[in-house]
Amino acid sequence: MQTAAYIVIGLIGVLHVYILVLEMFLWEKPAGRRAFGMSAEMAKSTKTLAANQGLYNGFLAAGLFWGLSLGAAGKEVSTFFLLCVLIAGLYGAATASRKILYIQALPATIGLALLYLA
């Protein structure tokens, strides 16, 4: 179970690095606009806000990787950052797009469950 938890946490970390790249570097590019369903005008006008969001996603990824790097001693760190991802996912699903529930909140919930079953 512990290996499964670590794999899920690692995948969530990689996902948040990907989101960082989309929001900080690809926001105005076709891939970024397509991922978030935006026009070129909207992407241009929200570029600074997106970069800020991307930075926060990077911090989430860093925290998850930090927890993993500590092994079993990192359970509390991993729990904290998974809870941050879960809360961000729930808030995003309620305010921005329901698909965030499945992309962010559900994987965090699975990660938390596996971590505590380990």
C-alpha cells in the first residue's frame, strides 16, 4: 500500500509541475489556451494571474516531492500538501470548473486514503 501511495503522490506532484508549465509558460500558447478553454484575448489579459497560480502549483508539487523524499518520516508533510491540493481542487471545482474535481481533488483524496492505509 505504501508503494501505491508514493506512486499516486508522485503522479500528483508531476501533474502540478505540468500545471505550473501550462500556467506560467504556455498560458498564451495554443496548448495553454486549449487546456483552459480561453481565447487569445482572455489569455493575454489574465497572463499575470495565471503565472501566479502556476507558482502556487509549483509550491504544491515541491511539497509533495519533499514529503516523498523523507520516506515514511514524510507522512505528515505529504498529508499536509495533499490536503492543500484537495482544498484547492474543491474550491476550483466550486468556482471555476467542475472538471477540477476529477483532475485535482479526486487524486488527492485517493492519495490521502492510500497514505493512511499504508
